[in-house]
Amino acid sequence: MNHTTSSSRRLIYILLLLVIIASVTLSVFMERTAHNIRRNETPLLNSTIPQLRYLGDFESAVLRYQLAFDKRFTDSITPDRFQFLESMGRSEIDATLAQLRPSLGDGPELGALRDGSQRIVQMAPEFERYIGRNPAAARAVLIKMNEEVKRLRLRIDDMQQHVQEEIVDSGSMANHAIGWITGLVHVFDVLALVTCVFMMYHVRARVRVEDELSHQARHDPLTGLAHRRSFEARLDSLPEVPHVVVLGTIDRFSRIVGGFGHAFGDRIMVGLAQRIRGAAERSGGEVFRLDGANFAILYRMACEDVEFAEALSGLRDEVRSPYDCEGHEIFTTLSLGAVSFPLHGETPDTLLRNADAALQAARKAGGDQLVVYSHQLNAAAGERLDMESLLRHAVERNELELHYQPQQALNDGGLIGFEALVRWRRQGKLISPAEFIPLAEESGLIVAIGNWVLEEACRQISVWQAETGQRVVVAVNISPRQFAAPGFLAHLEDLLATTHVDPACLELEITESVMVEDAESAIALLHRLRALGLKLAIDDFGTGYSSLAYLSRFPIHKLKIDQSFVRNMHAVSEQGAIVQATISLGHSLGLTVIAEGVESETQRAMLSNWRCDEIQGYYYSRPLPAASALNFLEGSLQLQAA
């Protein structure tokens, strides 16, 4: 075995040495060949090829000069026109001779061209003397000129042929040199290929052994912490004494990786692992890295102990401290779920399952929290799983329906349109959107539900327009996940094409959070939606990712003030100031401003005084089923007619 390994290594070294020698030889030969090609081709590019072009220009100038005489002899041009063409022809001949001088020098070739052209030009006065007076003499001069032009063209043809031969010879030499280089490259490729195949075989055997060793290792290679298998083995080996298992995850760590790359994320992970390990070990804890941004900590105490609360508080404070990496100040927090043995489980599987349920509860509560397991968590998790399963079938079972909340213009009190709000009727009872919309967002079902809402809204617009003969505007909420879905734009285009709904009757309400992942792509998509003729509005303005720099680039026409600001604006001056500022901002950008959640005459009056354009809320109308919304629409049309 050792002899085989030694032979393989010697063969690898020999092959690598041959590759190095071949590489150096190829580089030297290519450099010399390139130098020779540059040396030979430089005169060709700078002198020979321009000479060929200038010879053609000179010949064209002589022929145009001759053509002017022919036209004058046949009375095709006037004497004045002939004088102009003859003068211009002499100038062109002189100019082209001047262009040939850098490449030909003052040698005999340029002299022959100059003499031939001068003989032709010198016939002009004689021709002009005879033309119109003695046609026979003028014809004789013209014949003499044609003979001179013919001799000059033969001279030019010889020179052009010579230049072309030089170009061909130079190209043949370069082609020959390139052929040599190509052959050497093929030889080098074959040698490199043989070396690579042999090394791949050798490395594959080596990697197989290393993978087996890595599989048996007890620690995470990045952070140096014990890994998941070590953690599970540690739980199995613990004596039956009280201990606490804590599962933790670094909140929104994927955003760090997405913003700065995996290499940067790895460096942050190493630093955070050291912090977590240091803080945990000061309280007697053992730290394990499970996967990604997930950790496990084992404490030899009970959840009820004061020491445990102090240990977790110190751990979270340690992680909250800003982390400086490569000039970036990174802020992180921990979501933690804790279980106690034997109170919350007597087997490792049970403890881990319950700890994970507590961790998920901490994450859903917004992160940066510690949740100690309770039996209600598993029950809630089971209910959520059941509800998700039912929600997946809600569309196909026709359990979803749209209610429509009217929107009012404050200037005349008229109806301006409706907002479509999805409702889930399960076994005759309406389930609150607050219960199933977050679940739909989390599970990804919001994309399918959102598509259904768009389709149903377009269908309802068509029905109302057919029944009333009036255009009806319907606003539809678009979730960030639906907005980012790959087929969102194509689905809208197909929907508008099949339903024939006027795009101006469909208003898409988006939130500012669509800018978080890829602002430029989101802005580009908004422009494409606007190009379709759709109306666009910013929903829940001021509650999310507010950036005036981006807002000024949005192709929108409306801002919707979130109801959280409207609800208490009459009692809390700060809230009122925010509403006024939003209205002024919207108007300064040329946008319509609508306030939602208006429930009282006081709120409506304040908004009217602040020049808000539109309102929506229980004061004007609750969300209505489609039939009731039609009655509301018809009543509004009757009021307008009256």
C-alpha cells in the first residue's frame, strides 16, 4: 500500500513537472511568435493597408477628373459646372497624392503617379481652348487624356497588386505561426488532461478518506463547536438530574448572508459563536452548533432557578452588542426556546421537539425573546397545521369570498370605488383574516390566494360594469410574497387579456416592504405594471420600509394612510401630525391620499380640514358582500344622478 502511494506521488510530481515545463515553453514560444507577428504586422497596418486604400482613392479621383471632361465634350454639363468639377478634381488628385506620400515616400513610385497626373491636368487648358470652337481638336485632346489615364491606371494596378501580395505574404506567415501555437496548445492540453485525470483519481480516493474522517468528527468545522450528533449523544448520556435544553437561532441571519455574502456571514458566525460560547460557559452551559444559525445550549439547572434567568439574560445581552466586521456594524439578536428535564419531557426526542416549539413561538413573537415551553404551544402548533391543511383546500372548495369596502371622495362625498377584502367562510362561519392571512404568508399559500383574489375582482368588475354601465374601480392588496413571485406579471397580463377589464379599473395596493430584497427590480416591475395601465397605491404608508428616496421613484398615484395613525389622531397630537405630514407629502409628490380606518364624524372632519382626498372605513361603510356592494353602488349612482 505504501509502495503504491509512493509511486502515485512520484508520478504526480513527474506529470506536474511536465505540465510546468510545457507551460513555460508554450508561454515563451507564444511571446516570441506574438513579437514577430507584431513586428511584421505593424508596418502592414500602418503603411501597406492604408496605401492600398489611398491608391484606390487616387484612381477614383483621376477617373472623376476624366469623367468631367467627357461630360463637357458631350455637352452634358455647362461650362460653369465643368469649371467647378475640373477645379475640384485637381484638388482631389492633389489630396490623394498627399495621402500616399507617408507610405510611398518621395521615391520613384510616387513620382510616377505625380507625373502621370500632372500630364493629365496640364491638358485642361488646351481642351478648354478647343471645346466649342474646334470639336475635332478637342476630341484629339480628350483621346490623348484617356490614353494617359489608361497608362496611369495600369501603373496603379501594378502597385495595388504588389501591396496585395505583401498582405497575403504577411498573412501566410502569421497563419503559419498560429498553426505552430495551436499545435503546441493541443499538446499542452493533452498533457494537462492526462495529469488532471490522474490527479482526480488520486484526489477522489483522498477525499473519500477525508469525508469519512469528517463524518466521524465531533465538532463543527467552521465554529469549532460540538455539532448536532455530539449534542444528541450528550443528551443520551446525561444522568437523570434536572437540566435545561435551550434552542436558539440568530434572528434574520439570512439577511446578513444575502447582503454581504456567505464568506462574510461565516466570519460573523465565527465571532457570534465565540460570544455565545463564552457567555454560556460563564454560567456552566455547554454550546452546540446544530446547523446554519441554530444553536443548542445545555444547562445543568432548572428553568425556575434564578441562575437560569441570569444566564439567559447575559447571553442575550452579549449577542445584542454590535459586532464590527470589515467596517460594517452588525446588530444581532437571539430567539430562544427552553425546556426543562423532566418537567417538559423525559426523552431527548421529546425535549428537542418541545424546545423547537418554544423556539418557533419566540420567532413568531418577533424575535429577541425567550419562550419557556408550555403544553399550549404544541396544541397551538397542531391547530396551525390543521388550519394550513384546510386553507390549502379553501380555493378549490369555493370557501373564499370577497367583500368590498366602499371608498369615498371627501370633496363631493361620492363613491370612488371599492377595496376587495378576502374572507374565508368555513362551515358557514367567517374566519378572521387576522388568523389565516399570516398563515398564508408564512406557508406561501398567499400567492395562490392572491391570484384568486385578482381573478375574482376582475370578474366582479366585469359583472358590475355590465349591470350598471359604469366603470367601477376595485383596489386589491398585493402581498410582498405575491409581488415577488416569478409569474406575477405574466398572470396579470393574461388576466387582463382574458377578462377584457379596463386596466384603469384595477388598483394594486402594495406595501413598502417589497423594496427590502431588491429595490431596483421592484421599481422596474412597478413601471411595467403602470405601463399596463393599472393604478398603483402604497398601502399602510409609514408602517414599513419607508424610504423617501425610493418613494420618489415609484410610479404610483396614491398613498394610503394606515388606520393605526387615523384611529387615535384626534387624541394623540403626534399621530395627527404624522397624518398631516403624510397628506402634505403625498400632495407635494402629486399623489392622491386616502385614509383608512375612518370610523367617526370627528375623524372625517379632521381629514377634510387637512385636505385629505379620500377616506375608507366604518363611518362610510363596512365591507359588503358582492350583492350588497352592488346595491351600494346603484344607490350612489342614483344620488349622483339626482
